[in-house]
Amino acid sequence: MTDQKTAIVLLSGGLDSATTAAIALADGYRVIALSFRYGQRHDRELQAAATIARKLGLEEHFSIEVNLSLWGGSALTDNSISIPKEGVNPDIIPITYVPGRNTVFIAIALSLAEARGAEAIYLGINAVDYSGYPDCRPEYLAAFQELANLSSKAGLEGKAPRLVAPLVRDSKVDIVRRAIDLGVPIADTWSCYQGGSEPCGLCDSCRIRDKALIEAGYLEFATPTGRELHQPTVT
């Protein structure tokens, strides 16, 4: 038996969620990772999640299937819809938004947290350098915390897990710098909306990530055909 507190971390395999897992560990939690096979175009990010969980030494890692591709509605879950490559438009919610994805994921995380007596659920959502998804905003998180407080036995007993989003107001370059400081295996993370052996370099996620990696000095250059990594010394 251990008195160490427990946290659930939603681990997608991307940079933000990997950094969030490292933050939860640094905060003193025993971390249980939770990933989802939700009908996305590829399993490259799930491979990354498994690698990250192993390298960070997480004690448990659940991978749950919730097939949102059955009804589509997003370029990430419907192969007939093209991934946009024109760059981020801050005034438009892109077709890569997956309807209800975070709502479904957090609800399942709440179930796992209650079953395991976890005190917190760590989420890698970000409302600064992102694609404008409605379920990545602080007000969304606050509303879901109210639901967590009301929707379970743990909540009624005043023990609902806290929803923690340590990166929600960080810029992407700040996230990269935190990842470097925490020793996150950045090269093993996967953020590209496409599958394959190399990131496409053109989708919104790649553009945001590469720009931040270059600004932080981790990536010297990035093109759709190649990347040159320069990994700064962790201090």
C-alpha cells in the first residue's frame, strides 16, 4: 500500500499531453495514463503514447476504444474529408475538430478516477496556440468541473477529482520549454494529423508545433520533407 496521491492523465501521444504527464509526475502524483482509439485516421499517436508512458515510467496505461468514426463529422475520423493544409485561421473552427471528443474522454477519465480514488485528472488542453477547438477553453473546463462535482458518488462526498490543465494559458513555445526542462522525450511525441513515418509539416498541428520547436531552439528547421533536430541541454 502507498499513501502517494494518484492522478489520471489523458495521454494522446502529442507534445502537450506528454508534457502534462511529466508535470503531474513532478507534482508528486502516481500517474495512470489514459489513451483513446477513437477512430482516428492512424494509430501513430497511440504508438507514441505507449512509448511516452514507458519512458516516463508510468505505472499503468489504459487504451480505450470509443469509435467516433462511426458517425464521422471530422477530417480526423472520416477519410473522405481532406486534412486542411492552408494554415491556422483563428476565426474558423477547422474541420479537424472532432464533435464531443474531449467531453467523451473526460467523462471516461472521471469514471477511472473515481474507481481508482484519483484526486486529479490532468489534461493537456491549450487555449493560446491551438486550432480554436471549443473544448480546449478555460470556461469549458470550469463547466466540466461543475459536472464532475455533481455527477458521481465521489463528487457528492466532496471528493470529486480536480480537472487540472497546467498548459491551458501557455504559448506553444512555453510548452516546449517546459517539456525540455522536465526531460520529456519530445522526439517520441506525435502531433501530426496524418500518419506515416514523418510528420507532414503542413497541417495546423504540425505548423503550430514546428514554429514553437524552432523558436525554442529545439528544431533548427522544418519542411514537409525534412527536419533537423537540435536538442538543448536540460538544465
